[in-house]
Amino acid sequence: MIYEVAKALLFHLDAEAAHDLVTRQMARAQSVPLLLRAVRRAMFASCAPRELWGLRFANPFGIAAGFDKNAELIPMLTALGFGFVEVGTVTLLPQPGNPKPRMFRYPEHEALVNRLGFNNEGAAAAAERLAYHWASLSEEDLAGHPPVLVNIGKNKEVGLEDAAENYVRTYELLAPLADGVVVNVSSPNTASLRDLQRPEHLELILSALREARARARFEREAGDHPIIVKIAPDLDDTQLGEICELATRMADGLTATNTTIDRSRLPVGAVETGGISGRPVFEPSTRVLREVRRRVGSAYPVVGVGGVMGPADALEKLRAGADLVQGYTGFVYRGPSFARDVVRGLSEGGEA
């Protein structure tokens, strides 16, 4: 009830302004230890743990990239019950993103459209925050901390021929401070970025990242430090087959999927361009997830994301072949109890 009132007020603001307001308040709240512990108690939900990439996930439901672009909110997001956190997308150099306004709501469709364009403070700032976060924890807190993944992308002005080097330099700053890295080659809001899903580009990026991992010195010593590729829901069968074949050879997992650019998913008359998330992307992203699972086999790690608005959606992602599930737009529409409610639903549904 309280959140519904707050949501009604927030939804009178521009979507990005409302997001910034909420995240500022989350950052303030997490700086108060008593309040953070109270949130953790209120939002706790038990679930069968999972292991993947040598990492332990107390529950399989995480917050997707895009919500915490600059690694500022890890304490609060974990207190809210998410089983893992993916920060970013982070680029090597800071960049402002695309001109505003660039985020739009469709409440009647439980959808968002964004054309943010990787607005973030850069890899050095994110690395500093990650280092501070880990240093501030006790040994007990470190032992039970949910995994933290970092989503990385290329800077807007970097050409396709220089993309691999740009990703590697970002990886070198952030990977030692994370439990894994997600390679974003599927955002529709940076010109030509999705071209990096083509085998000739993606193979170069993954080869360079694997070499960087081999020479890295990791401060986060747990797990296998996976390199995961996030793909679009708008791929045709040939493209999807090429990516799955390459990923099983050179990456440690796939995330299916990013936002869609399929305009038919929006109401008639909608004019905003950008990536569509929320309820409209659930069906295409789940269809791609099923096909990915069919192509990569039962043992290969796959993360399902796209249109998860509640427990039933998360269950369907798991049944479609996901090992882990993520949400973001559902958090906007459902509020602070989102993760707790999904985890409870997974436990009651016998799927986690």
C-alpha cells in the first residue's frame, strides 16, 4: 500500500528523474547500518541455493544490469533479497549517454522504453566503489555475500575494429573486483553495438578477454571468474546458432536476453525509440532462451532475463532452461518487495 502511493507520486515524474530520486534515497538508506539490517530482515525469503561457475547463489533471482550502473547500491540491493547483483553497463571512459528525455513508461503495458546509451561514470569510478564495498565488509559478511557481476560495454566513439581492446581495458579494471563479467554486445542504444554479436567480432572480443583473464590477479578469489555474453532477443535462427556455437567454445555462459527493438511490442502510436523492457519482452526473450538451451545443451550456464514481473514469470524462465533469472522493470512496477516475492514464489513452486 505504501509503495503504491509512492509509485503514484513517482510516476508523475519523468521516468529517469524518478529513477535517480529513488536510487539517491536507496544510497542514503544503506549508509545507516540499523536501517539496512531492518530491510534485510523484512525482505528475507528462503530458497534452495544454487551453484554455478564455482559460486554459491542463496537464491537464483538477481537484479539485472541497468539499475545500478555505477556500483553504488550493492548493499541495499542484496538487503532487498536479490540472490546476485549485476552492476553496469560500465564503459572504460565516463560518458553522458544519449540526449534526454531517454526513458519512458507504459504503465498499462508494464513496460519501459529506454535509449540511455550507456550513461555511466566510467570503469575507474566503478572499480573504486567496488574496492570500497569489499573492504568495508567483515569476514563473515564476505563469506555469505551474494555474487556480484559487472556488465561491460564499449564507449560510443570506439569503432568496431577497436572494440576488443576497449573491452579488455575495462575488464582489466573491473574483473579483479567482481565475481564475473557480462559482455554487453546487445544494447540497441549504441550505434553498431549489436554488430559485435557477429562471429568475426565476438570471437576477437572473447579471445582477448580470455587472454586478459589468464594474466589477471583477482582480488575476488572465489569462483571461476566467468565471462558471460548477453545477447539480443531479435536475432534470427542463423545468428543465434552462430553465437551459441561460439559461446560454448569461448565463453562461460549466455544471458538471454537484452531489450527488444520490435516496435510491434509497443502500443499503436508510440513514438519513442529505444530498447523495450518489461512485459512486452517476456515472450520473445523466453522464446530465445528456450532455443539457446536447446542449442547449448543441458550443462551450459544460461541466465534468463526479460519481462520477469513476478514469480510465475521467473518460474517459466527456469522451466525454459535458465539456471539463474534476473529482473529490472518488474522492480520498478512492483517495488521493494519484488525480490522477496519472486523468491518466495520460486520456493513454493518447487523450482528452486
